[in-house]
Amino acid sequence: DLEAGGASHGVACRICHLSPEGGDGPGSEVIRLACCCKEELGHAHRQCAEAWFRIKG
């Protein structure tokens, strides 16, 4: 499950470890994952999260 919005600047993607300023393309926005991870560990680029879930299930 993915939950849109809410990421603040300075929060890094938990998957690729890049900041949200890394790109302006589709899927580059940082989203909050609907998981029990706390603070910045619950954030990822939409594109990174979708790729991760396709691979890991």
C-alpha cells in the first residue's frame, strides 16, 4: 500500500537514499509508505517503491 503526500524536504528515499530534490519526472515525488516505519524510514520515491514492490512482492 502506498500513501501519497506528506514528505518534507530533506527526507531521503529509503530505497535509493537520494533526496527528493533528485528529479522532477513522473514518479520522482517522495511518498509516505503505508507501513509501520517511523519518521524518514517511511518515505520513498513513488518510482522506487513501485519497482521494489514489483521485485519483492
